[in-house]
Amino acid sequence: SQQGEEDPQALSIQEGENATMNCSYKTSINNLQWYRQNSGRGLVHLILIRSNEREKHSGRLRVTLDTSKKSSSLLITASRAADTASYFCATDGNGGAQKLVFGQGTRLTINP
Amino acid sequence: DAGVTQSPTHLIKTRGQQVTLRCSPKSGHDTVSWYQQALGQGPQFIFQYYEEEERQRGNFPDRFSGHQFPNYSSELNVNALLLGDSALYLCASSTHRASYTFGSGTRLTVV
């Protein structure tokens, strides 16, 4: 079964607005990562946040991590049509095997 | 710098047949993981190879097997295909504690 749960499952906003997606997980983690997937193709790595970090920025992306609540959020500011995609959070648990556990994703649609 | 290369990109097979998918990792990466992604779902971990051995396995039947070669490339084999095996199969490469790089996937359709 999948550990991560993204919320909402689908999100539709106007271009220029901000988009926020949430992710919850169940077990202890080393890192949490966010990926983007366009049209059912490969996953593109967006950002990694370590368990001892609380916030991280990369361009228009802002990720927060609350390990006490086992949750993370991804904020995309000033959205563009090209941001239309599915977004997944993925966690890797304790141990050295680096297995990633994905949520079911949020389908983001940016309307022009 | 080439990323992860997967072949073929699309494949149609008949129930009961066998299939082999291939993956070449990113230069400098020594670990290859395989994921299955059903339509509308997140990827699910199949197994991971390191130093030519299966290091960890997800909840998949023995019909799913793999191999890693000395040049770190990998194959995923699925025997006795079922309709439910239709999915996007993703390969990801990494090195110790580094972020994953995913390939574009192989879309397998079983008819």
C-alpha cells in the first residue's frame, strides 16, 4: 500500500494564482521528495527536503515539512500553463535501501 | 550527460506472454530501481538492484524478476503476463544517498 496521501486529488486554478498541494505519510522518514509528471511520462525531480529541515525553496517552489504531523506541502507561486501536470510526494524510510514510497498524486490544471 | 534511458517506449503483449524491459542508468549511478505505475495511481516499488544483486523487493509476485549487469544497466522481466500488468514501468537510477533520476518509462499494454 502507498504511504503518502496527497490532497487534493485534483486542483484547477487560473494562471498566475498560487497552487498548494499537501502530502501526508505514515512512518519515519529520512527525506521527502516532490516529483512532477507530465502526461503519464517520466518523473521529474523537483525538490528534496530532509527530515531535519522545515522549509526549502527552489525558484517558484516552496516546500514545508512538519515531521510531528507527518505532513508536507508544496506551494507553486505565480502558476503558468506549463505547470499543468501531476505532482507526487515520495518518502524514503529509515535504512539504506532508498526505496521510495509514493502517494497517489495531485492532478494540477492551470487554466489560461 | 545522458540521463536514464529506457527501451522500448511502448509495447503490446498478449496475456500469458513474457516481456523484457531495459534500462540504462545515468552516468555515475550504480543503483537501479524499478517501479510500476498503473493509470491514475502513484508509482509502486518493484525492486532495486545494486552490485548486480537484488537489494530490496516490493510486494510483487515472482513473475517479476530482474537483473543488473556489470555496466549497471538493468532488465525487468515479467512472465505469464496478466491484463493487470498493463502499466507504465519506470526505471530510476541513483547512487548512495543521491536523488533519483527517472527514465521516461515503458508503456506496457497487455491484451
